[in-house]
Amino acid sequence: MENTQKKLGIFALTALVISSSIGSGVFGISTDMAASTAPGAALIAWFIVGVGVLMLCLSLLNLLNKKPELSGIFSYATEGFGPFWGFLSGWGYWLSAWLGNVAFATMLMSAVGYFIPIFKSGNNLPSIFVASLVLWLMFFLVNQGIESAAILNSIITVCKLVPLFTFIVIAIFNFDFNIFVNNFWGTKSGGFEIFSIWSQIKATMMVLMWVFVGIEGAAMMADRAETKKAAGKSTILGLIGLLVVYITASILPYGLMPREQIVALGQPAMGYLLASIVGPWGAAFVNIALIISIIGCWLSWTMLPAETTLLMAKDNLLPKKFGEVNKKGVPTFSLFFMTALTQAFVFTLLFTDKAYNFAYSLCTAAIFVSWLFVTLYQTKLSYEHKDKTGEKMQLIIGIIGSIFYIWAIWASGIGYLLLCFTVYILGIFLYAQARKEIGETKVFSKVEIVFVGLIILGAIASIMMLMNGQIAV
């Protein structure tokens, strides 16, 4: 199909990057941040995360220019390190995509719960039942070839941005500096204590990274720019714009009410914060917009994991069955496989007190794998061409990014990644089948066998940690 998309200038592409990257996470970020982090530590955490995400975006931009023939974020791992590592990256990206839909489900029901109290918790039996109906409705629509259309994307964008900026403007005019600076660092002494602040930064890392899930797609929009220079500037300006929006939306609440009151708010927290200022209509306004936004995003994100497994099947990283499409060009088996797993996971939310937090923590932990492989390949490719102009800077970007994502995996709680390994075991069997389909007799190298063993041990350890209460659910 001929590409007739109009090329975009710096301003238009920057706006597109910002609007496409903002998801439901920002509407509930306040309570999660306040539960573990004081405003001073939160500002430092945002700076650290901003640097890490910038390294990812710059790496993707560089790789898109250097390797335009590669399709799919996992293809960088395949190109740089081999098919097994490409599978690990792709499976993590796929896992993250449908786990994100689980987070959508819990937030959606919490938003509906504002109007119909029986759904308020987001993870009771009525919520699970309705969320399951929506899940299979999404399967049916996407399987018929119905994806997000231009008008739908416009509605979603309005529903995300209007309440968000309304909240920010109203919060600015009602900001109380005395409340904000009350124990600014969140320490026992009230002063700057490095170890306490560092612990707070680590504790908030998962929620900060969650709001950036999807940023890799925005960075890949560079091919819609008028020039490569415009693409680079738009990516950086878009990220700066996102940081401004996220920081203001998450930091302003510290000046609206004490931390303990923010923590006690329901989800989506932004709605209840706005209601505390302007009255009940504020919460209704945010929740209605959020419901429309989530349904639209859920529709487009239903196709994303199916497309990922389709591309992986084409690259012989998954069995050919995952690459089969129906008359509408939709990979029905991949779509059904993902929907069935999502349904199974939705049922498990009955057994957790913090369903939304649990879902987005697993989603974020899974995508860390894909992001890490991007920066590792950036490092490898730049090192191989380090004598060329500009490659030393690209090497530094790759190294900083790799260090950050390795640290982020550890800081966010390794238990969530280990829990993702339970689904990786299923994927490894499928990967082995795919390699045998193309005639490979020796599927894994010695190093890969070691990593397979570590994944299995990690999965076992995660189950034990879950049973012992070492992984928060």
C-alpha cells in the first residue's frame, strides 16, 4: 500500500509525539507517587528517569536512521545478538502490550465505579465480568479488521488532553506552597538525608517508567518528519514536553493536600483531586473523559501484541501459526492467543488488593527487556563504528542508556521481572518449535542454554516470592 502520509514539521511532529505518548497512567500517578515519595525526592527521580528515557529515544532515532530496513523494536536485538535474543526482546514487548491492557481494564472499571459504586474497586467480580466482556468485544472488533480510525484518534486525544490540562491549570491557581514544603524531603529529620531519599527514588521508579510505556512508538514516528534534523528535534522536544506535563501533573498535588490524604484517594486520583477543588463535577469530568480514552486506547492496543507476534513469526522467532492471517489481514490465532492469556490474567486480579498497580508493574517490568536490548544494540553498533564522526557520542548514549535500564530493572523490584519469566517459559517452547520448523537441529547455544536455565530458576523463585509475600500484589 502506497504511503501517502503527509510529512510533518517540527511543531506538528512534536505535538504528535506528546499526544500519542500520554496514556491513562498520568491520571492515577498521584497516589502511587505520594505513597512512597516526598516532593523533593520525586523531582530528583523525574530528572533521573528523564535522562534514561532520553537515551532510549536518541538510541531509537539513531537506529532508525542507521537501520531503516529493520521492522519491529525486537529486530534490533535479533540483528545485534542473534535470534534467541530477538525472541527475548519481542516476547517482552508482546507481554508488556497485553499486560498494559489489563491495567486499562482495572482503571476503566475504577472510572466507571465513580458512577456505579459496585465497580469502584476495579477488581471485584462485577468488574472482572464487565472487563471480560469488553476484552472479548475488542477481540471481535479487531478480528473484523476494525482498528483505530482518524476520527477515533482525535476523540481519544481530546479526552486525554482536555481534562489533563484543565486539572493542571486549576491546580496551579489553588497550589499552597506551605503544604508543598511541609517535610519536602520526606525524611525523619525533615532535612536532606541521602539514603532515605535514594530509597524513595527507587520506590517510585516503576510508576514513573509506567507512564513512558509507548514512548518507543513515538520515537519511531521519525519517518514522518520532513527531514532527519526535524525528526531529532521533534523527538527531544516531544520528550521535554511530556516531562513538563508529567512533572506538573504529579508534583502539583503535593501542594493541594498532605501526602497521607493523596494516598487515601481512589483511582483515578486526578478526578478526586479535581473534585476536592471544584466539587463533584470535576471527578465526573475526568472519569467520563478517561472512560472514552481508555476504550479507544484499548482498541488500538489490542492489535499491537498480535502484530508483534505476527512479525516475530515472519522472522521465525515464533511458529508459523502466529503468522497466519484471515481475510481481513488480521492474525486471528495470535489475537486469540493473546486475548485468552489476558482473560486468564484478568481473573487473577480477584486475588490482589492493588490490581492496577500489580498490572502496570508487570507491564513495565516486561518492556524493560525490550528497552535494554535497544540501548545494548546502540552500544554495540556505535562501538563497531567508533572511528566515524559522531559515533563516540552515540556510544556514550548507548552506554548511559544500558546502565540506566539495568539499574531500573533492579530498582523497580526484580521480583516483577522474575514473575514475567513464568510466561517466558511458554514462549521458549514456542521459539524452539519455530526454529525446528526451519530445520534447525541445534536450537540453543551453550550460552543460551544457561540463560534458559536462569529464566526457569527465576520463574520458580518468583512463585516462591509471591507465596512468601515478597512481591507486592
